[in-house]
Amino acid sequence: MQQRSGLRSRLGELEQSLTRIAPGLSSRLADTLDALRHPTRRGLFRTLAAVPALFLLYVLILIPFTPSISSIRKASSEQPAQILSADGRKLTEFKQSNRQWVALSGISPHVIDALIATEDHRFYAHFGLDWRRTAAAAINNFRGDRQGGSTLTQQLARNLYPEEIGRAPTLTRKIKEAITALKIEAVHSKDEILETYLNSVPFLYNAYGIEMAARTYFDTSADQLDVLQSATLVGMLKGNSYYNPVLNPERSLQRRNTVLKQMLKRGKLTATQLDSLSKQPLRIDFERQTEPPGPAPHFARQLRKWLIAWADRNDYSIYGDGLVVRTSIDSRLQAAASQAVTRQGNSLQNIANAAWGKRSAWSTDSSLVQTFIRESPEYATAMAKGRTPAQAMQELQADKDFMRALQRQKTRIQIGFLAIDPRNGQVKAWVGSRDFEEEAFDHVQQARRQPGSTFKPFVYGEAYRQGASPNDRLIDQAVEIDVGGGEVWRPADGTPPSGEAMTLSDGLAYSKNTITAQLIQQVGPAKVARLARQMGVRQSKLEAVPSLALGTSPVTLKEMVAAYGTIANGGGYLEPLLVSRIEDRDGRVIEEFSPQEPELALGRDVAYTLLDNLRGVINRGTGRDIRSRHGIRADVAGKTGTTQDNADGWFILMHRQLVAGAWVGFNDNRITLRSDYWGQGAHSALPVVGDFFRNALRARLIDPRARFVAPEDTGLWTRVSAWFRSLLSPDPVAEPKPPPTVKPARKQLPREEPATPAPVVSPPQTQGDPLQEKIDQILKESNEAERLPTDPSPAAQAEDSR
């Protein structure tokens, strides 16, 4: 009671003092104090005072959930990651949106005048929030006239930080937006805010910022925009879809004229100018702006996935931190690969067009063509509209544009190409398709196709690992293998079996299916599959069945090239490496990526024996066009491959410093080249690799004189063979013969799949190799311990090794 009495006494003294200072205030204050003395009114007053206090507390709570000052400073200097080749050329940059940043001085003054007059005419007067504008917008919204009360700074906050601020029209979002705007104003000048706003605002069609908008809608640059163009673009900011000048020209015209009136109101136009400009029609020169794909787009897309994961682990942004990524790609080898793919792709496309352009091949009555029609989205759309199957088929068959588009899509040749340095696993060239903009699907990393005979080295590698010798012999005879369920597998070649004994070396060089099928039965399909995985085929599923020997399990080109890289690297597998180093924007190294220690998949002696056998493919077997057509005399080894019905063509070539492979075919493997000649990997894929290697050797991007070195413990036969080949090989940089420009001769040509007709062999000579007689002569002079056995068998030697 005494406290209340004291309070009344002090309030009375305060009233008397204020009366002396301001007599007119006495009565009003007396009423207020009297009201406070009343308990009910005093409670109401406390409640009213608590509302703004709670609001202030809520604002304080939200501050930590808005972008920090440091992130706002960082946002103004965001730089996308720069992707460079190993030789320092720019491959691409990883931008979050299609944006070209321009300085404020590089933007037309008409844009700035129109923007400020329309969106925020007190922009240079406020501190991020315009209370008068906000109050006016609230009153108008209450009356039903919906208006925005956000300043340019608030709009910028919303554009830069949509996730942190939110998108829902709630009080929380508006408070976060206001807090962020105040922070932006505290960090940046008005001109910096204006520049950032104009470079970040979206204008539809993947065009971000005023520069890309100028190019998209008017085919000009930001500094060349006139008053009408500027007013049109600024008018889109109220609702870029609603005022889209392409789809809604009448609305866009009305909005443009509204902007012009605002410019008059703010003194940026005269009445005469407004009258003249408002009568002008809307003139649009629309063209979508696309990012150039760069010289290695499929590689870049794969790298982006990897880099995003790396950045997330290390707290970086690939879009804003200005990272400099130095990749393994050699821009010169990449250019050579792209050129080879383009050249061979165009040649094969002419052959495909001729084959499928015939009425008998692409007929509306063809069951295959009708199947393609039924599988098309257009057929599904027709059925959804209530058409019967017969009606949908008849309508689409009669649609010439649809049929031409379908034929072009299905009969377009595709190519995948990859080159890797086997010494360190670095990817040097990557071409995923003939044209990234038309076909973004990656035939290096994504496509899984049957590898055909390029899989055979795994069978021979396992045989040699178990103790077999290249000079062991099997009979070239008809083969029947019981695969269970009452089914029998009968692998065959293009010519009848000779019935003669054939060395394993010749069986691989001439790609004999009958020899390879017998060999996988002796070494075991499961062991072949395991070796293939160890050597690099690690993502695709391999069926451990006898037909695996002929490449029936689909794999990727990347896996196959990596596995051949294991052979070239002396049996050590290296994971393909995309990046050598990552730096920050100032050039400081963040992380370096060195090759890991190779995983030993094959012993060095076994790997070299297998590699030497694959030299035979190039010197006398199915890959001899590398020498005869492309003039490559370097120490190389490789293998061709062709699948059933010539659906896929493969070729992989190994050099000591580079391993490159190509796949050729169609997206739909029911389409083929309809040619037993051009459908072979030796005639479809080999020219791609041959063209690439020829140019790489000529430009000395790889050493023409580099040779594979036999390990010390390699068998005598292999070492002598390699020694003689090195002595008698012609100049490794010989001029190539020009590729044929005429159709193949009518005479029977040797084929790879089915295999090349094998020479008749009789120990100890092997027909077809001009060096063999000299090699055998040296072998005869060797001691008996080193002499090759007369009639060994892989099975017997495998048994001995166990």
C-alpha cells in the first residue's frame, strides 16, 4: 500500500511539473494518468505495449536465420568454377544460370531510369526499407488493389537468397527479407546494389540478368538498349510470365506504356516523348540464348557431378567460389578425337542413309518400323485421345513429317570415344556422341553395349595367368557346349572350321570364336569374369557363362578402355582420373590429385604376354588396317570387336603412353548398318581410333618411338618376338595411305566377326606372320629347357599350375 501511495505522489508531482511547462498538456496528461490508475485500463495498456515488444523479440530471433554479412559480401563477388585442360585451355565454366555479368557502366541509362522510376523511385534516399511505400502498399492491398511494397534492395535479397528467406507469402518471409535488405545496404553502395540486381533478375528462357535478356528478346547488348526496349524489359519484372512479350505481346505492350508513364512522372521523359513512344508497336527479335557446349561437353558433365560432391565435402560452392579446376584432358588430343568422330561419323552416316533410305528398308509396312511407331510418344498421345490402335497407326503412317523424324532419329549413327594415359590413369580425350547438342546421351559412361570380341583378351589373360602359353594349340573345330535346360551353345565363325591345330596367339589375332569358346571352358567363365573385374570392368554385371567369352555381357566403353589400360600398364589397374589439381581464385592450391598405387590384376609377365599377342592383331590379324590404311608404325597393340548382326563395332588400341577406344552403333540396337563389311568393328570403329592416333603421333603429342618393355622374367618366346619386331619395324611416323573412298570390292573380304579365315597351321610354323620363320630359327638354337612344347594344352598347363 505504501508503494502505491508513493507512486501516486510521484505521478502528482510529475503532473504539476508538466503543467508549469506546458499548461495545455495538463488536462490530457491528467486523463492519461487517471486511466493508468484504473486496474482494467492499466492491463490493457500493458497488453498493447507487449505486442511491439514481442514483435521485436521475434525479429531478433529471426536474425540468425538470415544470410550473414560475410555471405552477403561473398555473393557480390561470386565467380563460377573455371575448368581448364591440362595444357591450360579453358574447357568451360560451371555457372548456376545462363548469365553474363556486366558492370553498371555497361548498362544503358534508359534501363536504370525505367527501373528506378517504376520499381523504387526513392531508391537513393532510403536505407533498404521504404516505410512510406510499404504503408501505401498495405492500404492499397486492403482496398483490393494488390501492390508490392518491396524496395529494389528487398527484391535483390529475395533473388539472391530464395532458400534462406523462403518463397511463401508470409510475415516471416517479409521480416527475413527486410533484415537481409538492411544487411545488404550496410555492406554495399547503392550502385553496387543496382548492378547486382540488374545482373541477377530472371527474364524467362533461362536468361538471367539484363545482358542475357537484351540478347534473348532484342538481339542486342545491355548498353545498346533504347527507351522502348528498356521499358519492355523493366515491365516484365512485375510478372515475367504474365508480361512475356513473346507469348503475351498485348499485355507486354500495355505494361511497357505504363513504365513509360512512370518515367514521365519522375522526370525522365517529356510529355512529347511519351506521346510519341507510346504509339510505337512492340518489336521483338527473339532468340533463345544457349551456353556453348565447349570442346569436351560430355567430360564436363561428368566432371560437374564429381566436383559438386567434392565441393559439398569440403564446404565450397562450384558456382560462386571462383575455383580453378585443372583437369586431365589435353585440349589437342580432345580436338583430334572430336575431329576423328566427326569425320568417321559423317562417312558412316552416308552409308546408313543409303541402306535405310531404300523403300524396302524403311517401309510403313515393315514390322520393325511399325514397332518403332508403337513405341513413340506420338502413338501414346493418339491412344490417349481415344484412337484405336489401327487408327493411331494409320494416322502416324500418313504423317510424313513424323515418319521422316522417326527415321532420322532411329538411323542416326552414334560414336563414343575415350583415351586414357595408362601410366597414371588420366583421361586425355572424351567424346560421348557425335553432337552433344543433338545427342547428350554419353556413350562412354552411360551406354552399356555388348563388347563382342574386345572381351576375348580377358579369356586369354586368364589362360596365361593359369600357365598357358601363346604357342599352345587347340583344334579349330565345331564346338557344342551344354548350357543347361536342354540348350546347347554352338559358337561359330564366318567360315567353316579348318580342323587344324591353331596356336592361342593366332586364335586371338584372328579372333576365332571356336578357339576362344574352348578356352573359356578350360579356364572357367567365373574366373574370366573375376579377372575382367580386377582389370577394370567394375560397374557392369558380368554373367559367368560360356558365351561371356564372346562379349555377351553389356559393358561401358570407359570400363573397357580402363581394362586395356591395365594391360598397357603392366597388369596394374588405375581408376580413370579426371582432375589433377584444384585451386582457389587466387591461385592457391586447395588439393592435388595424384594417381593411386596400381592394383595388380595381372602379373607383369602375363600382362606383357597378352599385350604381345594383341600386337599380332595389329600386325597380321583383324586390326591390320592400323598399319596399312592409317600408316601407324609405332609399337601398338589392340583388338577389334563386333556383336551379333553387326549391331556394335568396337576397337581399342594400346600405345605405351595412350590407350584409346571407340564404339560405333545406333541408339537402338535393332538398327544396324545392314552391311557385313561396314558393320565390322575393323571398318566402323577402327578408323576413328586410327585417325586419332595418326594425328596424335604426327603432332608428337605421344612419342612415336615409345615401346612396351618386356619384364625380365618374361618367357624367351615373347622376348625374342618383341626384339625382332622392334628391329624390323619401319619408321614409326610413316605416311599413311589415304582411306578408301570407294565401296569395298565384290570379292570375299576377311572379316573380324565372324572371325577372319584362319591360316592352316602346322607346327612349328605359323602362316601369316612374316617374322615367324626367323623367330623359330632362333628358338631352335635355344636349349631344351627354353624350347616351346610340341603339343601343350592350356588345360594341362592350368592343371600343372594348380
